[in-house]
Amino acid sequence: MAYLQVHFWPGGTEEQYGAMIKVLHPGTGLPEGQRSHTSGPTEGGYLISVIWDSKERSDAFMQNTLLPVLPVDGGFAGAPEERAAEVAHDE
């Protein structure tokens, strides 16, 4: 089942987002198992919404790609506020 994650970094900036994506996303597009990735600055910080093929794909990305490269020079500091859910409606 598809898996939705929403991350909010209080005080996050477009520059910090760019530093993270440069390191975490392959030049050919989205990481394996990631269906969509949308993001943008919002009041008080930076918001990212991602849909994965499954929670297992998300967990694998976190363990094998994200955590090994942290902290990213110029990237977001600390952990984001996170919400996640199994996708119930995918239209």
C-alpha cells in the first residue's frame, strides 16, 4: 500500500532544501520507490510531501540513504515535524 509522508522544518529555507536534494536525489529523478515529491516554503519554514510505493520503501530510504549522509552541509538542521499515513485515497 502507498505511504504518505509530510515533513515540516520550522525555519527551513529554499537553500537548505536545495542542499538536501542535491545529496539525496539521484540525477535521474526520484529515489527508487518514491512516486511523487512536492515541496515549498510556507509560513514559518519549509514543507515537503512525499508518496512512496510502501512504508518499507520509505524505511529503506531512511536507513540506507538519508541517515548515512546526515548532517548535510547547508541542509536542514535537526529532525522535522512529521506526519505519515497509509494512503487510503490515491486518485
